[in-house]
Amino acid sequence: MNDLDPAAAERAFRLIVTGGGTGGHTYPALTAVRTLWARLAARGQPLDVLWVGAAGSLESRVAASEGIAFSAVATGKIRRAKNPVKMLTPENVRDMTNVPRGVLQARELVSDFRPDVVLATGGYVAVPVGVAAWLCGRPLVVHEQTVRLGLANRVLARAAARVAVSSDSTVPLLPESARSSAVVTGNPVRPEVRTGVAEKAVHALGFHGHDPALPTVYVTGGAQGAVQINETVGAILPWLLGHANVVHQCGEANVAALRERAASLPADIAGRYHVTGFVGGELPHVLALADVVISRSGAGTIAELTALGKASVLIPLASSAGNEQAHNARHLQETGAAVALVDEVTPDTLRAAVTPLLTDPARREAMADRARAHGRPDAAERLVDLLLSVTGEANGPVG
Ligand SMILES: CC(=O)N[C@H]1[C@@H](OP(=O)(O)OP(=O)(O)OC[C@H]2O[C@@H](n3ccc(=O)[nH]c3=O)[C@H](O)[C@@H]2O)O[C@H](CO)[C@@H](O)[C@@H]1O
């Protein structure tokens, strides 16, 4: 057990965490909470956590399943348009009024809870909570998962005591006033992601036709699935199954159509194809089984693929904020750590990108090693160091 001032051991460390909307913002927050809990437990100090998020959201479900106290605040997504007048849609006007309402609700929560620190991991809901932290003079740590700052974090970076970023290349892109408070921590990956066992995936998925003599391709479009990836993979599926087993995560909304399509595959290869809407608790095992991953390039997925060292073909979501998924994919491609299919995504370009990775194991392993060189397995620990280091610092107008 580490040394700790006895007075501090009696008192719980108080954390408000906010962020969500997607897995990319939610899971790093969860990983930071778990890592902080373990760090404090090792020195005999309890942790009190309140997660502030949107009602009915992914983060509310994750907090409930982890036994973390949760409070909802109003939040609004501002839909951007090139012409500012076009932003005055009824949805935007309603959502704009939600933001000040959310700030008032969050200010009450922060002032009642009196956190030692507030951690914001992005998403629209983080804005009112981060602003409330600043208004109440509580230290705010912002964590950014992507190379380019998301909109919520661009707003909050100016109010933060520290801005934790996932890549060195983010620092020059920060607002000038936030650069001196930037710390490169990396993007925390859920610890269980590194504990997968390939054989367990075959069992957990009921993937009875899996051929252990062939490599396995994991196709994933993020939590919702990606129609573009589903269609492009679908067009080369009979060819792909001639060379590999395929686990295809396609999004719950698409699973029925893809299963119907799979029913017409020739019998000798059909067993090598496993399609599923969402990969839940078995994700670590599926990643362990995968030799090649075909995926979107959201920051969470990239952090996992680099932490594990996986060869991948990345097909970025073209409409991601600031085109950051394309930036993520190109960033890895520059060092041979992935193949980025950015401009021309067709069955032919996908087949050309995947072929050498399936037919040449040495090439695949070299790419996996270069991907691993980008990984930051200690990201959660570094973020926790930062949370503990700002405790007691004054921040904001009343600090
Ligand atoms: C559409 C959108 O706004 N995307 C953004 C969102 O990504 P989004 O959250 O969609 O995607 P990420 O790659 O960041 O994270 C997805 C997470 O969900 C997990 N997963 C996925 C599928 C599945 O079946 N099971 C499962 O557990 C992945 O392993 C990963 O941990 O936030 C990221 C982080 O700010 C951004 O980089 C993305 O551009």
C-alpha cells in the first residue's frame, strides 16, 4: 500500500465524470474511473463518482451496469451548416436553449457534489458540465481521443486546468491559450480488451464453421455498423471467404438483411462467415482471434488496434467531425501501421488492400508490429496521474 496522509484516507476522493453519446467518448471515461478507483483503493482511499450525462444515452446504460451514480442534464447537439443562417432550424433553436438549461442543472450538481476534479471526455453533454465546473471553481481536466479536437472539447479547452490529448500531433492544433496546459496521455483502452483469448471467440460466437487453418478477418463499422463497409465487404464476400474466416459486426439494424444475403453463399464457404449486429462482452476474444481488421477509424477503435498490434484496412467515416477519421487513418498509414482507404472505396480497392495481408503472413505481422508502436498501453494510468495532480488547484472565476 502506498503512503497516504491519514486525513486523506478517511475522506473519499470525489470525481465528476462527463462525456458520452458514442462509445468513443464513453469507454475512455469508464476506463479512467476504473483505473482511478484501483489506484485509490491501493492506498486505502475510497472514490465517490458521479457520472453526468444525457438521459437515455449509452453513458447512462454504462454507468448503470457499472454501479456508478448517474445524473442527467439537458444537452443540445448543434448541427453545423456552411451558411450560419441555415443553422437556425427548429431543432437547432430548441437545442440551443437546452445548453443554458443544462449548464444551470450541471452547476447545481457540481456545487452540491463538490468534486475534487471534473473529467470531461467529449460529446455534446460534456459542454454544460465543463462550463459548470469552471463556474464553480473546480479543476477541470478535458480528455481528447482524436488527433483533431472535437467541438465540445474546443469549447472546454479554454476553461480546463489541463487538456489531456491522445497524440503529440494534437498539441499544435489546440487553442493557443490551452497549449501550455496540454499533456499527452494517449487514449485509454478498456483493460479487458487486452485479455482476449482467440479460442474463446470461436466458442462465445458459436462460430462452428471457423477453419483454424485460415486467417480470420474482423469487419467492424462501429457500434451502429457502417452500411458502406457492409456493402463493400458484401461485394467481395465469396472471394474473401475463399481465403479467410470472417466475423462481420454490421449494426443491429442491418443484421437481418446480411443474414439473408449470407443464406445464398455456396455451402463450402458459408460456415466461415459469422455475422452479428453488435459485439458485446466477447469483443476482447474477437480481437484476439482477428488477424486482419477492416474497420472505421474512430479514435476508440484505433486505440484498441494499436494497443493490441493488429494489421488493418481502415475505411474512415467521411462525415466525421473535421474529417478526423480520415486523418486518423492516414496518420497510421504514413508509418505502414495500417492501409487507409480514403478516397476510393470500391470492392476492387478493398480486395487489393486485403490480399497481401491475407496471403503474406510476414507482411501482416510487420504491419501489426508497426501498429503496436503507436499504442499507448499506459494511457489510463497517465490520465489518472493528471486527475490526481490537479486536485486542490483553483480554476475558474470563483477558484
Ligand atoms: C460517428 C462518430 O461520431 N464517430 C466518432 C466517435 O466514434 P465511435 O464511438 O463511433 O467509434 P470509436 O472507434 O471511437 O469507438 C467505438 C467503440 O465501440 C466498440 N465496439 C464497436 C462495435 C461493437 O460491436 N462493439 C464494441 O464494443 C469499439 O471496440 C470501440 O471501443 O467518437 C470517436 C472518439 O471521439 C471519434 O473518433 C469518431 O469519429
